[in-house]
Amino acid sequence: MADNRNLTIGDIAEELGVSKTTVSRAISGKGRIGNKTREKVLQYIEAHDYRPNVIAKGLAQSRTYNIGLVLPGDYHIVELPFFQKCMLGISRTASEKDYDVLISVVTPDDISKLQRVIVNHKVDGVILTRTLVEDAPARYLKETGIPFVTIGSMQDDSIVQIDNDHRSACRELTENMLKKGVNRIALIGGRQDYIVTGNRLSGFLDAFAGKGRAVCEEDIYLDVEDARQVEEIVTKLLANGTECIIAMDDHLCGCVLNTLQQRRVKVPEQIKIASFYDSSFLENRSPSVTSIRFDVEELGEMTCKILLDMIDGGEVPARTLLGYRVSMRDSTEGYV
Amino acid sequence: MADNRNLTIGDIAEELGVSKTTVSRAISGKGRIGNKTREKVLQYIEAHDYRPNVIAKGLAQSRTYNIGLVLPGDYHIVELPFFQKCMLGISRTASEKDYDVLISVVTPDDISKLQRVIVNHKVDGVILTRTLVEDAPARYLKETGIPFVTIGSMQDDSIVQIDNDHRSACRELTENMLKKGVNRIALIGGRQDYIVTGNRLSGFLDAFAGKGRAVCEEDIYLDVEDARQVEEIVTKLLANGTECIIAMDDHLCGCVLNTLQQRRVKVPEQIKIASFYDSSFLENRSPSVTSIRFDVEELGEMTCKILLDMIDGGEVPARTLLGYRVSMRDSTEGYV
DNA sequence: CTGAAAGCGCTTACAG
DNA sequence: CTGAAAGCGCTTACAG
């Protein structure tokens, strides 16, 4: 194991009485080479468990065989399983192509960790795992010219984007509720800097518009971040005659459920609840919570595949939209 | 920005009329060099925003300036915020020393992703983020001779370990309950393959032994993984006269709370609950849940620091034990 | 089909 | 204090 650490292309060449060029060609499959010669080299390699030094290979080709994965370092965000699942999908796909994943953690006001990785030439391309209205990382990457893609949508069409269809998803969920005869529906969402917040809101509004219904402005709460805010909002909504609350993520939904439990308000009898679903945290609650599911690992895989294609100089679609599934559960039962 | 991509040490040397050697020395600070010469080079570098190619530097020094972070790919585990928080601490510390973090995801029966990274010489050292009784990754790394450390304890003293003191933590928590006059305490824990499970169990037993009390065998449930199992156990415990349930992690605790809620069992009046705390998911539940807190980001930082020392050939402590905090909250109130 | 040589961008003995 | 040269382990025109 430890003793083949230093087996190089030169060693093999010498041992086999051929040139390093030949060995290199046998390995890479590039350039003309005799069949017998190739076999001989390949066999030797196999037998001695030779592994090329990817670093040296990278130097010669100006490649690193690494992709950069940019993760948000903000407090709450980090705890969402979304990023972890993304990472799994990305990592798996990268491995298959002999690429590795190098992480850098950024916050909206500090992208220095990303810059370091780029400037040090440590990656061949980058994946951004969320998109902001004012997206400093995207702007920076665009300037450098390095291949990169975003998970999440952006206005800028020149940026390659992969996303789930949050707008349609939220529309469909809302429509389902309207069809049931639930009329007074409230929406609680996170930061408006996140583009996804706006998309979900649009879907919500689409559903109402489709039915020719008006939305109460006071039923929409955005930029909600902590449990205390949720508590206040829920209190207001209960007094309000709200029939259903849609939470834009599971963290918010958890806060809503806790508040309702404290107030001894029964779900779905007194109020209905729905959420966006990334995690298993809501899975076993009772009642089970209606929610929208995305296949986040698939999202990661697809994203990585597209980035790798870009790095190889291939043509890739400017925008890729993945699906979703609306799971109606106990928390929205009733009203026929 | 994009145009200084190719500024090399050779360009600088030529421009300044010195040798590449000199430039290299000015940058690295190694080797004797005239003060004026150094200044001249440094100024040029500053003015032209030169960034050394870390890859080339690495090749020459047989270094990569990357550390490998091994993450578990098992289903449930991935969702625990523990690993994400660890990663933040590690990444931050690594950045400070100009190192980057490269991730590889392994499962107990497939460590090929880790092997690839090692065999490709892509990292200078490795961090294992959990420890198993039969730890394939640790065994493999030990064989290769590469510097590595584990987050979590191991039997093998030749392996450098960093861990929180789970045993003492669980002992103290249990003692607190015993002191309150709570006698019938049950313990629900995860897989026994995880060394941490055993440590927490030991702490639990320590507390009873310290008071000269016997533990009911039937109050201890290990290898519990899913919500259904928890449900059965809780049902049994309720029939049993159990006064308190200690859950070994927040996922299990969440399952316990859900079951109790379904059964309309009141916490803490009818039964008391305590947990181990990594996340904010239990934070806003009502009642608030008594739990043990660890500073996971600090754990990550410390671990990274120690690994970097090892890589630099420094002496490091074989075992580093970090603290904890027991937070008594509403879920264990009562009994004086 | 095969090889000698230059090159990727750095570092580091070895001389001076 | 400074430099010419070899080397890290690979790739890739250029010849033959």
C-alpha cells in the first residue's frame, strides 16, 4: 500500500523499456499507440496498482480536477438539510468523473473564501448553492470568466441555472387549497434577498389570479426569520379568521406548529398547515404535514453534470427546471 | 482581474531583472535575501496582485494545501446539523492557514471515495467526523501513513482524537435527574457501532453506580433508528411507570415528543424528557427541552488546528477532550 | 506507431 | 546576498 506511493510514469517506462510518452498515451488513450504496447503498459499498471499523480497531471493540463462548492455561512440557513443533500448528489456525480469537491463558505458580505479558491487556481469550475437578488458571488465569478452554475434561478440569462420549479409548485399547492374551498390562506416566507422566496410568492399569487380571486395583503408575511416573529404573526392570523397557513420552509413550519401547539389550536380542524419539504423533521409529526417535495440529491447530481460538461467545453442549456411533488396529508384535511 | 491569470514567478523575475530563485525567496521568506531586493519584489507583487499558483507550489513541495473531510453518507445521519457545523469550523480554520477543504462521502461498507482522494495525492491530511467500533476509514488511513485525526473517540491510542466529553455529560445529566428524585429513567440511543453511543451509555451507568443504584436493563434501548421503533418503546415505557426519558440525539428526541403528543401525554407533568443538543429544532418547542450542548464549531476548529500541526510535523496531544453544558429546561421540571 | 524534449509554475540544494 | 540548474510527475507538439 504505502510503498507504491512513488511509482511514477518514469519508473514504468524504464521498467518496460519504453518512453514516458508511450506510457502516458497508454493511460490517457490519446494519441496513436500500438495495441500490444498499450496492453503491456496497462497490464503493468494493473499489476502494480499504479495511480497517476493527479496534481502533476493537472499542472501539465492547467486543470485541477476539483470543483468548488459554495455554501452559505449564515446562521439559520446552515441547518437546513438542503445543502447537505445537495452536497451528497454533487459529490457522488463528481467522483464518477474523477473530480473532487472543494468547499468554500461565504456570507453575503464576505466572499473572500471563494476568491481565494479561484485566485489560487484550485478549481476548474464552481457551483453556487443558492441565488440572491444581489448576488456578489455570481457577479465575481462572472468577472473571472471561470465556468460556474447556480442552484436556484437568477435574472441574468447569461448565467447557467438549475432549479426546481418553485413557482409552479407553490401555485399547485395553493390551488389545491382553493379547490377545497379554503379561502383565507396566509403565506409566511423567509428573506426576500433569496430569489426562491420571490418565486414561491409568485406561485401563490398565480393561484389566486387563476381563480380570479384577490389576495389580502395582510395575509402575506415575508422576511420572517425567527420563532418570535412567527409567534406574533400566528397570533394575528388566528384572530384574523385565517383558514390555512403555508410556510415557505420547514423551519418556519416547525415554528408555526409549535406556536399552535402552545395555544392548543387543533390542526387541521381549526387551521390547516402546509410547508415546503426538504427534511424528515416534519415527517413524523402528527398530524402529518402537507408539503411540497423536491428531489434535492437529484438536483445536486444534475447540477454537477452540467458544470462538468461546461468545463469540458460542451454546450449546456441556459436553464434547467426540475420537478416537484405535492403531497397532501392530514394537516390540510377537511372541507371536502 | 482576468488578465493577471498568467502572471508567473518567471514574469516577475524578468521584469525586475532578478532570478526566479530570488522572487521565490522573497515570497516564501525562506533563504537569505537582501532587504532591498525583497522589498522590490514584494512591492511588484502587491502592485500587480500576483497570486502564486498553489498547484505548482504543491507539486514542487509534494503538498496540496488541501485537507480531506470525510462525511458519512448514511441516510439519517446526514440530516443532523452536527456535520454541517463541524464543517464550518474546519473550513474557517483551514482558510486561515491557506488550506482548503475537500470532502469525501463514505458509508461503512464503501470507503472508495476516501481511497481515491488519498491515492490521487489530493490531500495532505484527513479528518474523520465520527468514529465507529469497526472503523474501516481509520484502519485504511492508518495503513497509508497519512496524517489524520478523528472527531470522536477510539480505542486505538495511536490515533489522534478530538472529542467532547460525552461520558461526563451524560453522567451529569443523569445525576441531575436522580438528585431531583426521579428514579425510573430510560435511555434511548442510536447505533452501537457509533462509539459515542457507548460513551453516553457509560455516563448513564456511571451516574447510577455513583449513587449506588441499580439500572433496570429494560429501561435501556439502543440501536434505535426510526420513528416506528421509538413509538413502540415509548408505549412500553409509559405502561412501565418510567418517569423520565433521555434521548441520545435530537432526532430520537423529536420522535419521542411526537409520540407523546399523539398520546396526549403531558411533559413534564406525566413524563420528563431530556436530549443531546446539536440543533435549533428543539429550541422552540414547548415545553423547552432539557439538553446537553456542545460547541460543535469549536470542535471543528480545534480539530483542524491539530491536523494542520500534524501536517507541519508538530507534536500533538493524542487525545483532546472538550467540554459541554447541561441546560436544564422545562421538560424536566418538577419533584423539587 | 514511438520517442526526445520542452513545458506546466514553482522550490531547493549547490555554487559562488 | 544571488543565480543557474535540476527536479516535482505529468502532457503534448514536433520529428521520425
